[in-house]
Amino acid sequence: MCGIIFLSCALVQTISFSEVDFVGLLAKSKFLLVFFIVSLSLVSTFGFVLKEVRIEGLKTVKVSELEEIYKGYINKDVNEQAIDDIILGIDTIGYFEEVSYELTGDDKAKFLKIKVKENPPIQRLEIVLNGPGLVDKETLRNSISLAEKKAFSFTKFWESIDNLAKLYSDKGYLVATPRSQDKSLASVYVSGTVAGESVKFIITEYVLYKLEFKLISEDEELKKEFERIKKEITLRQYADYERKNWFERIFDSEKSYVPTLKDLQSVVQSLSRYVYFTLINISAEDTNAKFPAKILNLTLVEKTIVSEPLKLKGVKTKDNTVFSESELVGEVREGIYSNFAILKKIQTVKEKYDKAGYFIDLSLEPNPDGYLYIVINEYKVRDVKFEGNNLTKSYVFDDMVYVRPGILLNRNELQLTYVELMKANFFKSIDFDFRPVQNEKSLVDVIIKLGEKDKKFDFQGGITYGPVNDRPWWDGFAGIVELSTTNPTGHGENLSITFQKSILETNINLSTGIRKPFGWPIIFGATIKFDSNETADGTSTTNLVYSANLSTIKTTLGQLSTELRFEDSTESSSTKLNYKTLVTSASYILETLDNLYVPMNGYSITLTANKYFPLSESGSDAFSYLGEITMHLPILQNLSLASRVLAGQSFQNSGKPVTFSLAGLNQVRGANPPDTKPVMGTVIGLLNSEIRYKEKDQMFYGSLFYDIGFASNAYDFANLKQSVGIELGLTVPMFGLIRFGWGIPIQAEIKPNFFFLFGKTF
């Protein structure tokens, strides 16, 4: 038939960055302009069926890497354009220095044979990391599209650089590559070199050595004020790390001195809180340190209101409704006002509103009466709109939005809205946008941008097996598995199935619920629980629990909840006993926590009362109460003091005893070895306290704790347990929040005891 040879005409372009050194075939970067040079015969322009594509000449490149380019054309009606697209796609992938093809067959069906000549293979592939190591070498290596002993591809070379850069940008770092226009402020620079048959990728991570300011001003008062302001701007500087002793460095990490984009933005935001100056330039310069380092230079210029001191009857305010004039500027006095004195008045007004969380704009208005007015534009919310909740119905979560039409726009309401929506676990992302209303300078529309969760179902857990003696083979299985979903159809519903098994214990839990069904201000839930366990002496216990609960939605005054529960329990040893009990409970909850699993700020109060009604001869006839108060006080940015007080008591009339135990999430951590039977009683008292460290949006936390508690049959503090220790927590994708640590009992033998917990902290 016809044979058409594809040749590559290279448009050679000089590359300015010095890191790339091309030799021989790879000596110059090529942007391929692929076109026909020679046409040996004409191919019919009418369509035909492409029956098969064969590729010859492959040595190191697999056919499977090229199939995506042409498999969509197989057994389809195609024309010359489709053939051109296939050849262009194979050529663009970059592995080949020559690509030619031949079409055979008749006018109805054709076969495409592609002949390729691979580029020389890479003999050495290297990653050079300069810096504290923000990403481990194995992760970096897995992001590279090239491989040793495989044909070189300039396309894959650049793709590898982009992949490496993305690893860092996804972590929040400002990354530059040879293609970036401005590299000066980048915290990470990713580049590469090609020399002969060797390819090297170079990653440079820059620590921030020092933050330096230059204020352009002749005003000594302003310079003095600026010295105070500089102390309030917090950004980790490696020069400070160098001055630390070996003990202080134990609790520090050199990685934290590589600034993220968020860190740099926080500096700019901190400076924007002041009206005295304008930031006009940010630059960086390299400097010498243990790691590659930069000095960040910020240049500011004084804002000029008046060039010379001005005589005024005083400075007054206008259009302010939140605060009175005296609260904002104090006593109005006649006098000579310098530029700094006027700026100081404006700053006082701004700080008053900022501290209260309000959004405002400030301007100055001179008046013929001799007064200078600070005009305050207080932004008011005209409307609140949702975007992105394509699945979730608005009525499901609108009560968690504290920004309302008609109120003044306030950061506190925005923050509270963000926290409550995140705790609901309906969305993967939440953001805010403010849109001014045309011809209304004081009105804004608040847009809450919501990102629906991509994954509707979560699977957590794991299973293991070990042979057992003198028991059925299936008792060798152990593990925990949980399948759960939250808001899968957008109506606020949830469903969870949990299965937990060990050699002597089996637990099955099925729970479901829905938030605000039909828009009603209630939350409904139902649970079925089954558990069975066997003790070493052969006593077995099975429990079956059915429950339904109803609660109000959360308000500023708290949340009320009621539950109806049926318990069916059987104990078997030499005799068999069955207990049937109906339990009604009522709860009051008030909480302001920033996170339900590892809170760092806020408090919670939970009060619960239970009444037990016997439905069988041995069923429980009792009353119990349980109260819990938690408090979390931020100390530093990532450090918090957390405390919990728990107290409860049961009053038994007859039937199966209702007791409390120092076990599970309500324990004195590490007070006893793990295999010790927990202390039980009709009265419980517990104090957990700790200093907790957790970085925002991180899955890991650590704490130093002190616990004290008792369980007895009266408030006599008998069986008092105390411990101090360390706890570590990690959110693991397959298991959720895992907590473990070591506690040292205070009143017993001083020996660390290991403890292991699943579930949220207090």
C-alpha cells in the first residue's frame, strides 16, 4: 500500500537555566513540530476500519505504556487525521528519536505498523536532596517518571520535575522550578540535569535564616512603635535555632524552619493590621548555614496623612454604631497633630473593631469646622448563600451557620460556622467569599463555598488469624472492622457497622441516624448492639441492646437528648441467668469544642440521668447519673491545657447491679498492667489532665498527663489510683484515632504500664 515516513523537524531553543547540561542526542531541548516531509503515495481520504496496531523496535518501553494512545481507535471508522493523532501521541511521549509507520490492508480495513527507535537508555538516575528533608527519599523516588535502564524521555523529565514540585506544593510550600518566572521567594527549588546517560534531580529546601525589615520613615515615634510591632510578628528563624542548646533542640525540628506559603502570608497579614505603613517590597537573598538558607527582606514606607503637623479642634468618628466615639478615640481635644498622632488615632479605632472581630473600612474626612473625622464603614450581611452543596440539602446544616442576614459581618461568627460544619463531617472543604452589593458600600453577600466529599463510605480496621488450641478454628480470627457512611444521599443520614472480635470476646454494633429529617429541628438515631465474652473460668456473657434516641439540634443554650433502651443480658456458667431491663435516659450537653476527636480549645458539659425498669425477675431496678466537664485552654499556638472531671453514682433497688468501672476511655491511664481486672463500684470519680501538643490539620498529637480516680460503693475515695505518663495519638486511615502510651502509677510499684485505646480524647 503506502509508506509514509515521519521525520522530526526540531526547533532548537536555547535553555537559559544552568542546571541542565545536554550531551549528544540530549544536548538541546526540542519542541517538536511534527509534519509530513515526504509523501510516497496518497492514502484515501475516505474512512476505513483500523483493525490492529503493531509497534516494532521497542526495547525498554512496554507496549502497555503506549496502548492508551491508540486503543480507542481499534475497530473504529477512522481517517488520516486519526493516524496522525496516533503517531503524534507516540512521538510526543518522548521515548523515541525516530518514529515511522506503514498502513497495510484494503480500502475497508487497514493495519497500522509503527516502527520506533528508542532514545539511549538512562544508566544512572540520582536524587540530590539539599535541606532538612521535608519529604523522604522513597516518596521522592516514586514520583519520578523516568527509570534506569529505560529510554530517556525529555517529556518524562519535565513531568518528573513537576511531580516532585507537587509533593511540596501539596504540603503548602512555595515551590519553584526552572520554568518559574520568579524563584527568589521559593522555599523549595526543584531542578534537574542531564549529562550523557545520567539524569540527576536536585531538590533544594531553604530554611528561613532571618527576617529583616526596613522602614522608610523619618519619624522617631513611628520607629519606636515599629520596634514593638516587630516583636509581635512570629515566624520561625533558623538563626534562633542555632542559638539553642542541645537540650532545647530535642524539642525542636529543623524541618519547621522551612516556611510554608501560609507562614509567609501570616507575616503579611500581621503587618496589614497596622495603618502606620505600607508594605512595598518583599525580597530574599541566599546566605550560609548548615542547610541552604535565605534571608527575607521586607521594605515598608510610612503612610502620609499630613506632611506637616496640623492644628485641629480634635479627631472624631462618624457612622460608628458598635462603639461610641469616646470608646474609640477617647476625649476629643484641640491641639497640634503630627502624622503619627493621626495614624495612632486611626490605629486605635481599627484595633477596637479587630479585637471584637468586625470587618470595617476606614477613611478620613476633614471638616470646615476644624475637626478631622474617621469615617467607619461597618459591613453588614445582606444575604448568605451556599455554593457547592450539589448533593447535601441546605436545611440539613443551615442551623450550624452563625452568619445571618442583617447582622454585622464578624470573624467570630465565621470561625464558629467553620468549626461546626467541619465537626458535622458532611463536607471535605469549607471556604468563605464576600461579594459587595452594587451601590451599597456597607452591604456584602456572604458566600459559603462547600466541597462535597468524594468518598461516601469509609472502611476502617483489620483482621488477623492465629491457630488456637482446644477451641473451634474460627476462634483464631481477631480484629476490628468498621464500615460507615455519613450523608451519602445528602439528607444528613449516617450508618455505621462495626465488628470486633478476639479469642474470648465478640462485639457487633449497628447504628444509624438522621439529622433534621424533613427540616425538623431534631436528630434521630437508633442502635443495635451485640456482644459476648468468656472469662478464664468458663463463664460466658451475652448482651443484646436495642436503643432509639432523639435530641434537639445544638443551640447556644445547649442540647437536650432522650433515649429509650432495651437490654437483654444472659450469664452462663454452672447456672444460667437472664436479665431484661428497659432504660430511659435524659441528657444535657453544652459544648464549644473546636474538634470532637482531639480538641485544643473550648469546653463541654454533659449531664446524664438513667432510670432502669426491670422486665424480668432479675432485671435492674435502679437510678444513676453521670456528669462530665472538660476544659481546653490554649497556651501557645499548638499547645493546650486539657482537663476532664467525671463523676457518677448509681442507686440500686433490686436486680442486676448497675456499676461503673475505671476502664476504657474512663480510666487512670497506666495505673495498672493491661491484663488487670478493672476496679468497679456504684460510684466513680475521675480527673484527667494533660498538656497536649497538636499542630493544626495534622493527624498526630502528643501529651504529658496526670490522672487520678477511684471506683467504689461510696464517695470514700477508696481504691484511689494515680498515674503520670505520656500519651501519643495518631489517626490511621484503616483504624481511626489510635491512642497509646505509658503511665507510671504513683501509689504502687513505680513501673511503667502500657495502655492502648481506640476513640476520641476528652
